[in-house]
Amino acid sequence: MSEQEVTLPWIDEPMALSEAIETVAQVSEDDDEHIEDLEARIEQLEHQIAVLEDGTSVECPDCGSADDVYKSGVGAAKLANDGSLSDRSADAVNEESHLCFECHKAFTPTFE
């Protein structure tokens, strides 16, 4: 008795049913690995977005302070409120995402 042949949508030629089942199982396993990789990448990107949106969990790369770090917009507002927002500091906060009031440096966190 010969084995029945089937055609898979992504393969042009018919193949034995047992071979087709093995191929589908392998593709499913490969897809699961890719899905796991994508989910890990999405989680990492969501964390990076959260860090960029909220300065409170960010440490300054220059002085190590985490207590006096703000998002650039909040930092600019604090500087403007104190009357110390200069053209130079406005340029700095426009170029970077965070501002450290401890050492007065603007920076964008790096992600590893």
C-alpha cells in the first residue's frame, strides 16, 4: 500500500503524508523559537520605552546620581521655573532625553 501524498501551501511539490507531518512539526517548533525571541525583544523595548518616558529610574552616567534625574521636558520646566533656562541648556535638553540636576548634564540612557 503506497502512502498518501499531500501538498503544503509553501512547498510546490507533493510529499508523503508522514514527511508533511514532520515538516509541519518542524516549522511549528521553529515558529515557537522565533515567537519567544520576539517576545523577549518586545519586553526589552517596552522597558527601554518606560525608561525614556520616566526619568525616576534612570542613573546619570556622569555622576551616578539617580535622585536628581528628570526627563528633559520636566528638567526644562524646572530650569525655566528657576529662571535659569539658557539657550545652551535648552539646546542640551532638546538633544537628549534626560537631565541630571546633580551634575547639570543632559544625556540619553544607553541600553545593553
